[in-house]
Amino acid sequence: MTMPSGLLEWGQAGQYNGIDDRFTIGALYQPAAGLLGLVSPPTLTAGTGLVVNIGPWAAVVDCGDGTKAVIGSRASSTFNETAGGASARADVVWADINPDNATWTISLITEAAMSGRLGCFLGLILVPASASTSAAMDLRPGNARTLGPWGRAQFPSASYGGTGWGTLASMVIPAYDSDVGAIYELEAWGNGSITQAGKTTLSMRPNFGSTPMTTITQGSTAFGTTNAFRWWALIRLVVVSIGTAGVVRSFINFAQAETANVSPSNGNFAYITQSESSGSYPKDATRDATFSLQASWGGSGQSLTCQTFLPKRIC
């Protein structure tokens, strides 16, 4: 019996086989990132009349046969939209692929037509009723689908001292980025001050859009005998299901400590974790949503500031 053998994939001298290249792309890409879709997103800008300008882009796509392919354009190009009808609509800018012919083509399709379709989401165009130019449309390019930190640390210097809910840090979860089991995370930290005579509770929560999620509350006695403190918080949004009727859950870790003489016997620090014991929150995964860390004081005269935060998608 002859033992199985084969050629090294990619770049055989004097030979070319497209499926070999696609097989190699899949083998290299999966352990490195694992998220199919845009690697370098395009820009979408209005041109003359109904013309839409699309900038350079690149993506990794599933070919439906166990292989992956790289598609994209190194040059800008244009396509024509269709004028708005009697009611508003949403058009998807989609890159269709034909693996056997090694080609891709940009198409405008409905959101429903995305299901099971080979190719890649490039962006969303919201077309108002009776819109007659691309300038009257809302052009929303897709995002680079990556795991890990999204960009670099941010330095908002955002302060809040009120009894309502103030936002300390935020990130945008783009339309159609989510997969079932995806987790988005904001890690934030900073400083604050209290008044000894007016010590009060401090609450924190994750929030998306106008939807508050699970909340933690630190008691007033967890603050120390001096006014200054430091804090750290980590919040997560966990995707349970996707689509227009998607469902998400939340998680928060929070820590606070006096700036000096930190000790259990001094009672001047706190560590709290919280998540839902049951239930979840509805979230439309087909539209952008702002995920944020919010704070609320139980009384006046106190303040905290977010000095640094880092947005991430961790899986």
C-alpha cells in the first residue's frame, strides 16, 4: 500500500490551483482571528446623484467548501443606488463571491437576503422614503471584525457627581458584528473624592442604548476616612442570540479603594461582582448600539472621574 502524500500548499513552482490557496488561507486565518468578514473596512461617501463612492477594502470569506478566500479592492470605485420609494428601506452593500471563478461582485441586497449567502457584509445604506440622491441617504460602512482591544486606550477624563446616571466610558457595537456567544468588554479606571460628612452609596451599571443592565451598589461605609479613592470597573455584554430580536446578558466587576492605608481592618475598600441570575435583555444586532459604563451617587457632594478605558471584543 502506498502511503498518502501531497504537495506543500501555496506557491508550488510552475503550478497553480486556486483551492490550494484558499485551503492555506483558511489554515492560517482561523487560529489568528477566526472572525470572517472585513479586515480593512471601506469608506462609503455620497457622489453625484445616486452614485456612492466606496473606498479600498479587504475581507476574508468562507467559500462554502471548507476553504477561505481573501477578497477586496486596493482602489476606490463607485456604484449606483436606487432612489427611495414610498417608504424607507435598508439596503445591504454585499460582496458576492464565486470561488470556482475566483471572482467577487458588489451587490445591493435586502437584509433578509443575507442569510446563507456566500460573501461578505460591506455596509448598510438606510434609504429614506422618496430620497433622490445618495447624499440624502445614511451611509454606514461595515467594521473590521477583530478580537482583542479595539484601537488603543482612550483618555476621556469624564467626571460625574450626580444622583442620576452619568456615562464614564462607551464603545459602539457595530451592526452585524455580533455572533452568538460574542462578548464585548469595557475596562475602565480612574479616581474620585468624597466628603466625610456626606458619604453616600455609589452605583455602577453596564448600559446599551437606552437599556440599563445589571447594577451594583457599594455601601457608604466602604469608603475610607480620607476623601480620595481610586476605582476600577470591567463590564461585559454577552450575546445570546442575534437578529432584530436578539438577546444579550451583562456582567460587571467593580473595585474601589482609599488611596492610603488599605486594609480589611480599616474597611476602606470594596470589590463587587454582579450578573443576571436569570433573564436577559432584547437587543437588535442589525443596527449600531452604544455600550457604556454608567455611575450614580446616592447623594450630592461626591465625584468620580474615568481617566482611562479600553474597548474590546474578547470572543
